[in-house]
Amino acid sequence: MKRRDAIKIVGLSLLIPLLCITSVNSMEKNLRIKIGTLAPEGSSWFKTFNALNAEVTGSNLAVGDCGGSCIGLIYGGVYEFTHCTLANYWPTWYSNRQLPALLLADYFPNIDEQGNLTLYVGGDFEKARFRNSIISGNSRMELVIDSYDGSRLTYRFDHCLTRIDEDSMEIGNDPFFTSIINNEDPLLVDTIPNLFLPDSLSPAINAGLPSHAIGVPFDFNGISRLDDEAPDLGAFERIEGQH
């Protein structure tokens, strides 16, 4: 197995044109970025966070309203995301989104300058783990796990709120999905400056596992997750009196 440099991302909020990670030097980023929403007419922006056979650790990461996937984990890699919010409510009046909020795939196509197509298959997922996170949006299927030859990818979703059409993917008997809240509206606030915060009636409130929050004790805004009954799912902890 080839060596991968690692990237650690903490406290990142994205409404972005493009962020693509393939090979990077080891670093830690603590970024708070809100850029744009819709790409200008005629633009080729794809609004997504893609990692291609990379090693990524993410926490307090919020990605939303993307024209493609919020996060695409492609051709294998090592991934761990804790207390992240992927909320893809891309407006259907602008364009039809074809990709889910979260995509895991062990293959990818590449077209060279001469227009020749090469399909790379067999990417190895050593780990893809999501904990205390929200993966939702306005499509029926916001989490897709895809293998070119039907292989079982290595993944785990633990204490997450998801939007999965169980006619397309059965998760009830999948031991790698544990403590899942599926197909419930996360009731996230959709106005700035409280974008992506759980509403007072959100099922994400106090639905996280405290042991997962020990390594990420403060939310995106610096609010403690460990001062009440249990941590909220996602990048933001609700406090009494918030919108």
C-alpha cells in the first residue's frame, strides 16, 4: 500500500465552488469559510469536496447546497469524520442534482486531453467512518456506497442522521450502521448566521454518543458539547434560546 500524506480539517463551513484533495503535505487546517452559493451562469463550478485515494480526518465540518455531492470519497483512502453536517438542499429550480450528499466509490473515470476514457477500478477503502454526523438533503437518497464490481467497501456509520431510501439500500440489518436516525427531517435552520444549526425540535438534539464527542468537545462556534445530556449530531451544538 502506497503512503498517503494526511490532512486534518477542523471547523470548516463550505458553500463552495470546488475543493479537491488528492495529494497534500501533512497539515492541520482550522478554517471558517463561507463562499458563494450558486455558480455564475456558464460556470463549470461543481461545488463539492472531493478526496481521491486520500487520508482525511474531519471534524466540525459543514458542507451544504452543492451542485454535486457535499463530499465525494473516491477510489479508496482512509477517512474519519466526526460531528459533521452534510446538508445538500441544492435548489431544483437551478439545476437537477444527480449526486448524493455523500458518495463513496471505489472507481473513477478519467478523460484525457484527447478525449480518451480510462476507468480506474479497485480503489481500497482502508477506513471510512462517520460518527455523530448528519447526512441529509432534499433527495430521496443522500448516501450512496458504490463498488464497480460489487465488492464490500469498508465503512461505518455510528450515531448519524441519514436520508437513505431503504428500497435502494437496506441498512436495518447492516452491522456497520449503528444507532441511525433515518429519513427524519433534521430541521436545520436555513438562515444566516445560524445556517445548519438544529432547530429546537430537531431529532439531532442530544442524539450523539458522548464518547465520540470527547475528542471534539467544542462545536464549530466554540460551544461545549459535554455540558448537557448528550451531544447534538452535526457540526453545531444547540443552546437554549437560539433561533
